[in-house]
Amino acid sequence: MRTITIFVFVVFLTSFVLVNCAQSSKHTRKPVTSIQITPKNKKFTIGDKLTVNLQIKIKDGSLSKIELFLDGKSVLTSDKIESFFEIETSNSAVGTHYLKTIATTNDGTTGENYSDFLLLSNIIPQKFTYKVIKTYPHNIEHFTEGFEIRNGYLYESTGQEGTSSIYKIDLSSWKPIKEYKLDDKYFGEGMTILNGKLYQLTYKTQIGFVRDLNTFELKKTWNYKNIQGWGMTNDGKSLIMSDGTGFLTYLDSETLKEIKRIQVCNNKGVVENLNELEYINGEIWANIWTTDIIVKIDPKTGKIVAEIDLKGLLASNLSNQKTTVDVLNGIAFDNDKNKIYVTGKLWPKIFEIELVKSLK
């Protein structure tokens, strides 16, 4: 465990404000703040103990109080020119954490100051490779964005304007038995199934759809704040979506309003390009866009607990491929049979795989 000191300087200066010509210049105090964190540009690790050093300088007047907030929660109130606060990070989530100070002088003038620091995971992710159990056919025209199994059927959503659709596929024949094509203006993205409803994202229009699972009938549309929609899953209660960044957004499944966001990190940094998602045995699995890697994420902390390297999965399965394959993207878990299926955009095959611990 390391101990790091964060210095926060709050400075009050004097300024002059011109008023209209009917009045003379009025002397006022204007707070000007700055923050320095030492060591600069340092990434911290879960378990490090951070000491925040609050130092106040006031050119005119005196300090009434200073309040320190950590991630929006007040953690210290002091009337001292110099104060200290220790942040214990052992039970913290990984990602960016925010500091805010509000200093108040004896005449009520206030000044605010902001800073942040990054906490990385304190574990090295487990490494896995794979074993192919069986392969199944996959339509090479499907630009796969969502992939999920429910009640013995595989549901797949596909992307690109003009060809975006939702499919219901019979697992006994691996053939589609139902299809719904989106309007040509939409680029379909990730989808998930919860309580008899199918939720689907779109790429750049910030619009989501809620459909009846059996009929694909549209029940509701909603707008989300994320700039883009990528992958989607659920934990049995809340919807979870990715947007290409290192954040996962939780949504209330009824109101479709944002509940919270978690940032995803390993022991080296923030992991971005989180794409198609699947919730498996209490963990969030995510494709990392443009790579052959799937990561397993602890939803409570945002830590990456494992990395699955699927390099070479498709290499020997490209016979008679007429189109250019795209990236690995698609994780489906058959909870009833405890089977894992993966595929990719424009891939000719779906693979049932088992994980194998890497010896490297």
C-alpha cells in the first residue's frame, strides 16, 4: 500500500468590477482557485491511501470554512487554513474519482475548485484461451451487433443502414423463424431481453426501441444521453449498455432513465471500446472492438477480472467466404445448458466454446 499526498490550493484574490456610470467603482472580492495534485499525472491503484492537503490563501478577508467533496459527497468541513483528509481506496471502484472544494470567506464570498484522480485495478486479470466444442452456420450477411439466447431461441440484431434487422433463430435448425427489419435510416446495435421485452439500441441516433419479444411489435421508443449506442445486456433487473468508451451505463428497465455509470479498468489503465455485452454468472462479458479479446468485468467494482484471447478462432473457417469478414462481436450464453457461443460481423460460423486457462 502506498501513501500519496494530493495538494489542493484555494486562493482568494482581490478584483475591481466596473458598474454603470451612475455609480463609482465598487471594491469586491472575487475568489480565484487552482488545484495541484502531486505527483502529477500519476495513476493510483486500489489500496493506495491518498492524503488530500487543503491549503487556503486569502489576500483580503478571512476564511469562514472550506468543504471538501469526494464524488459529490461531503467528506470534510474545516475552518482551518490548512487541513488534511485521508482517502482509503481499498473498497473503492476503479476509474476516475472527483474532488471538489467550496471555500467561503467571512463575508459570504465563495470559490470552487475541482480536480480528479484515477484508480486502477489491484489485480492482474486471469488469462484464458479457448477450445472449440462445435460450429454452427451463421449468415455471412449479418453484421452482428446483438446476440442473446432465451427460452431455446437465439436472438440476433444486425447493423448498417438499410440492412438492420432483428432475428429469432431456432437452435435446433439454426435457421431464422422470424425477422423484423428496421427503417433504413437506423443502424441497429446491441439488444437484450428482459421480462418478455426486447430492448434495442441504435448507433448514432440516440434512440432505443422496446419491443414485444414474441411479436417484435414496437411498444416504446426512448432517447438516451450516450452519444452512441453499442452493446447491451441486463443483470435481471437493470439494463446495461456500452457506447464505445470505457464506461458502462445502467438504465432502469421501466423508466429507461440512467441509474449510474461504472468505468472499466484493468491494472494498467482504462479499457475502452467496450462493445457487445453478455451477463454471465454475475459478470459482464464484453467484446473489445477491433480485437480478438473478450473481457470479464466485475460489475461491483469495474475491475477486469479475466481476459479471453480468441485469436485464430475464425482463421481455419473461411472456406467459400464470399464477403470480407469484420471483427469478433457477439457473445450468447445459454443459461439452461451452460453453453457459450461467439461469432462476429459477417462471419460464416457461430462457435460453441469452452474456456481454457492460459499457461502464459
